[in-house]
Amino acid sequence: MTVEPPVLLALDLAGTFAFGLNGALTAVRTARLDVVGVVALGMITALGGGVIRDVLIGSIPPATFRDWRYFALAAAGGLIAFALSRRLHRLETPIMVLDAIGLSVFAVIGASKALAFGLGIGPAVLLGMVTGVGGGTIRDTLVQRIPSVLHSDLYAIPALVGAAITVAAVRAGVYSLPAALGAATVCFVIRMLGVHYRLNAPEPPGTSGHRGSPRDDA
Amino acid sequence: MTVEPPVLLALDLAGTFAFGLNGALTAVRTARLDVVGVVALGMITALGGGVIRDVLIGSIPPATFRDWRYFALAAAGGLIAFALSRRLHRLETPIMVLDAIGLSVFAVIGASKALAFGLGIGPAVLLGMVTGVGGGTIRDTLVQRIPSVLHSDLYAIPALVGAAITVAAVRAGVYSLPAALGAATVCFVIRMLGVHYRLNAPEPPGTSGHRGSPRDDA
Amino acid sequence: MTVEPPVLLALDLAGTFAFGLNGALTAVRTARLDVVGVVALGMITALGGGVIRDVLIGSIPPATFRDWRYFALAAAGGLIAFALSRRLHRLETPIMVLDAIGLSVFAVIGASKALAFGLGIGPAVLLGMVTGVGGGTIRDTLVQRIPSVLHSDLYAIPALVGAAITVAAVRAGVYSLPAALGAATVCFVIRMLGVHYRLNAPEPPGTSGHRGSPRDDA
């Protein structure tokens, strides 16, 4: 519906693949699943955020059901993660970078699409974030984990910032490929800083003392 | 779409705030979350039931995406709960009363809106209940708790009764502000009686002996 | 919307009843729930897959909200399971057979309906599977179990095969009652073979050694 430039489309497809890979890998580590479960969770991670967005803005059937490349890339990511699950630990950094690219592009494209379907500023920003974090949230819920977006290193906030810049650019009439890439880059940089410095959003007063992130267990 | 009287709108907004507060507070107690997680769960609790209803009846984008006040009140409830989480225990009774008001108003407005979108009697009653209990169910699922509506003090039943009275009033041609307030009041009273006397819906034969409600742990 | 032959409708209704019974029974065994929770989970199991499909293809309100018989049969299944929960162990085989019938018919009807709403081949196959497994997945998530479709005896694969045969028949112009029953029968047979021989889809390399299915605990 909304025509995104080829560069954004390429990044969107790359993000879909990265989310499929990353989602399936998380699934393999968390729960004992068969190949159907692993690939299904990879695909849900890759496509879930966009499907929620499209259902809420009325873009039916969802975009991922109309372009076979999304399906194919999400499934390919899931299958590769299944096959190589024992070796993928070594690739943790590239996978995490790809995941951050996916988050950034999904947030920008999600916000832009919500505006194109007539939603207001606030809902468009929110739906940009949901596009980025929705798939991983469904995956975590299905494997009985509290969604990592709710408690770990900055994840929702960079998506919110990227979506907000996108919405501001569209409303200011300056949305274009450089603007979109700029918004995605800001999201990406905040996310990488969050990972690198293990930044977290503030916790409720009185609880921060005894907090342990999963990584502290190691 | 359906024009509700100002009193109902005011109660609807009050219910949204109460659900945001209550949902975020439940989240703080159940799981270790950061501010994003707490506010997100407050908003999901406050807005989730209405969003499910609107998706199922085809009111897209959902009403809460078209009126910034719902967003603002849900987020405000979540932020207040986050900031005051250590002191809110003392406010348990008023919060619970506000929650019951939200449940009652959501059930009545949900059923009335479903009828306005052409649904039948049974689905409208069900969607009234879903509007009331849907947000809390999503919240509980995300923080890995069995949704309280499935096992604790009368919660779904008062919502069903309130929705059924609403549907009956609409079909009888006597739906008006007093009828809506009457239906909401019946729901509210049943809910408060359930809380006060710790009433529960019947359990499967043979299991009631060894049941312990969460409150019995104290 | 799509006119299915009476035999398929009868099987669809039988599947709905079986899913309601089976879903409620699973709920009773897994978690301590009251009558509202048990019946709600039975209905969610029976109706959830079709509702997800209808939301994604834009058939709003969902078919199960337009035909009271689905509601009635799903609720009846849930109530019977609640009342007889202690005796239903003895009926495990017939319940499992009914469940497999439901899976098969739902997969065929789901795929056929998705095509009728203009979806492509891949999405139609996927939505056929989702129609079959969606309700049970929501149920398992609500009672805090990893959805059985993700890890246990062949469940998703027979649904995929049945949906794929359906889509092939429609595209080849030979979809008819015998073709639909044939596709459902193939799904049913694969499912029953999976149960009988405890077949599972492959697991990630290196994990199959220490796997224990729930049944091995006995």
C-alpha cells in the first residue's frame, strides 16, 4: 500500500530474516521443541509484529501474507537456526546486530505505514514500536518466558524513538529515504549502546538493589 | 461510532485510568520489570479488552487509537503505579473499587457497541464480557500467570450479567442512560459481593476440597 | 460466506464439539479452574483457530459469531467436560479421535475459506493449519503450558498436509465434497499414525538423546 524505497524494502527483508533466525534460536535455547516448533517460532518472531500492526490498522490480509518473500525469509531463518543451533552461539554478535537492524527498520516502516492508513501521531508511534517488538513478545509468551522487552536492556525505547522521528518527519513533510534511514540509525545506535553498556530502563523505586539480569548469572 | 452519554464516557475514562493503575500495580508485584514494562502492562490492561472487541466487530482502527484521552489516562495510571508502587498497598480497597467500576462500564459499553455493529445477542453479551476481562487476561498471560479471571473470585460472571442486561435493554428498546447505569450497577454489586464474601464460581466435582485461593496464603 | 457441503458442516460442528470437550478437559487437568474458566477454555479451544483465521482474512465478524450452533456446541463440550471431568479419562481414545476429526476438518475448511477470500497458496495452507491448531495454542498459553503443537506427536504436520491437498484441489478445479473428505482423511490418518507410534517431528541436532515426552513420566 505504502510504497517504500528499495533500500528500505531490502532492509525490511533483511530484518525479517534476522528475526526468523534470532527467534528460532531463542526458541531452541529456551524450550525443547521439534523442527515444527522451532521454525514456527522463528516465523512468528519475524512476522508477528507486522501482522498485529496490519490487523489494528485494517490492512487485511496482512502484508506478509501478500508477499511470499517475507514468508520464505522468515522460514529460511528458522530452518537455518534449527540446523545450526549448536554452532550459532559463536555468531551471537552478528545475530544481535541483525536483530537490531530488524528492530530499527520495523519501527520506522511500521510507524510510516500506520500514518499512511490514517492513524494519529500517538497511535502511529506506538504501532511502530509494536511492529518492532510484537513478534518477539508473542514468541516469549509461547515458550513461557516473560517477554524480554518488558525487563531487559533498552529494546522498546529505541523503537519508540525511531518511530517518533519517523512520524515527525512525515508530519513535517520531509519523510524520504534519508529521513527513514536516519530514524532507523538513531534507533539502531541507541539499541547498540544499550546492549554494550547493559543499560536498562529505570525500575520501580526500591527494587533496583536486588536486581539481577539473566547475564549476571554467568 | 456509537454515541454514549457523557456520564458513560466519564465512567469509561475513569475505568480506563483505574485499569491502567491496577494493571501496572499487578505487574510490579508479579514480575521484576522496568518502567517500560510496567507502563506497557498498565496500558495493555486498560486498552486490551476494547481493542480485542473492536478487532472482532470490525471497528478499525480501534476506538482507543482514535481518542488520545484513553491513551493518556491508561499511561498516567501506569506511571503513577510505577512511581508509587511501594505505597499503593494501602490503597488496595479504592483501587479494587475503581477496578470493579471499570469492569462494569466496559462490559456495558462493550455489549452496546457490539450490538451497534450488528452482532447477535449471544456474541454481544460475550464481547461485553471480553471488553471487561480481556485486558487483564493479556496482562496475566504476559507475566506468566494463569489469568485470574479463570479461577478467582467472581469476575467474569458479573461482567456477563451486566452485558446481558444491556443487550436485553437494547433489544427491548429501553436502552438509555439509566438502563446503562443500572446494568453497570448490577455488575458492580455482584463483583463487590464476590470480593467481600470471597465467592467463587463452582469448581470441577472432586477438586473443591483442596483448593486454596491466593489470599489464603497470607 | 463460502458454502460448504452439509457433510463438511456436520463434521465442522462435530469438530467444534470435540475441541470444546477436549480443550476443557485439558484445562481441568492442567490448572485449578472454576466452571467459568473450564468452559471458557473449552470455547477458546473450539473457536479460537477459526477466529484468528477470520480476523486475518477479513471475515468480520468471525463466522463463529454469526452461527449460534458453534457457540452452543463449544459451550456444551466445555460443560460436559466440567461435569464429567473425573470420568472422562476412560474416554480418552474416543476424545482423541474426535479431536483428530476436528483438526482435519478445521484444516480443510480453513484453507478453503482463505482461498475464497483471495489469499495466495502459501498463506492459505498456513491459515488452514492455524485454523486447526490455533485454539489449542491459545488454551495452552493461558494455562501456562508450552503449546503442545510445538513439541509433541505430529500435530501441525498432518494439518499442513490436509490444508495443502485442499489448496491443490481448489487450484486444480477439482475441489468437491470427495476431495475435501479425502484431504481431511489424509490429515486424520497421519495424525492417528503419529499418536499410535508416538511419532514426533525431528528435534534440533544434539538434543534428541535426553528427550522425555510427558508420557514417559508415567
